[in-house]
Amino acid sequence: MNNRTGSPAARIIALAIAVIVSTLPLAAGSGGSVYSRFGIGDLRFASSTRLFGMGGTSAAYRPAGSINDVNPASWSDISTVRFSVTALYEGFKTDDGAASAYLAGMFLNGLSLAIPVDSGLGITFGAGVAPYSRIKYHVVGPVNTAGFDYTLTRIGEGGISRAFVGISATIVPGLSAGAEFNYYFGSSQYILKQTFGGTTYVGTELTRTENVRGAGSTFGFLYD
């Protein structure tokens, strides 16, 4: 969903986005890929649903109705205040030969704001927040070890979010540049449960939590 408005409302929009960003979680849903168990999870390369669907080609794309957070140089063509709110629906179907399951979830995929400072020079300020990676899995399996029957449940949730702020400018006609500061933050939780069918043994649960903080930068150029 995208919307445009005149410059007198820029501060109101910025305030609304800031309130939403500070209160709304970036991920929710009932399921995801079991492969998100490894590393920092499934990576998200773009917050815009349109750019997300284009894969890596979105780095050289000047969007007409959304904000390109992959390459800040593309902001130089934005002539009016613009904000974008995107959502993403994902579904995963798994089958191990004996049983199958379909896990799906819909979650917020990014909030972004672009404010042109000087359209003639292509100077545009941009900011937003978007998911950088997502961890979401729930795997249950029976285990038999040395005559002991029990069930292992592996649960993972969380991920890393990215807050960004940057600026673009037109160097010469047809060539624009942009720079972006990124702040990465988030937490991931990994849960391992062992449960027994009877009352002879007591089940156990191990929870591991990882908190991530870091900073980075992005520089981009776009030539027409």
C-alpha cells in the first residue's frame, strides 16, 4: 500500500511512521521454513513487496510506487513525499513421505518514508525499518535411543530487523548516488523440548536466546 501527500503533511506522516515503528512488531505468523533454523534465518533483501518479488534485479530499479531500500540512489527521482507500508504472506508445504504439513503466516514486511529536499538536484531523504532475517520453525519428531522412547520438539522464532536512514543526490544528468546508514537489531529464541509419553520420566526444556546489535552502511549508484 502506497500513498502520496504534499509537503505540508510531511511532519505528520513522519510522526505517524515513528509511532508505528516503535509499537508494531515486525514479524508474526504460524509457520515458516525449517531451514530458518540455521544461521540467522531466512534473509530478506528488500522491504517492498514489489522489489522482493524481483529478486536481485531490484538494485537497479527506480520504483514508481514504492521506495527502493536496496539502492538509495534510486530515491533521486522521488518528487513528492512518499511513504510505504508492505506486508508479505508466505506458505511452506513439507512432506517426509509419511506425513505432510502446510505452514503459513502473514507479517509486516517494512515501513519506509521518503522526503524530497530538492527535486532539481535529486536530493531526497529516506528512512524506514524492515526485517533483515526471519526465524520461524516448529519441528516435532519421535526418538528411540537405547530403549527410551520420547519426543523432541524444536521451536525457533525471532530474527533481525534493519532500521535505515539515508540520502540521495543527482551527480550529473542520468547519474545518481545515494548513501544509507543501517542499524541492525533483534533477538532469536531457540527452544528444545524433550517429552515422555508416561509418568516415569520427567521431560526437559532448553531455551537459548541470542540478541543481535550492529551497524553498517550502503552506498549505491544508478546510471540511466
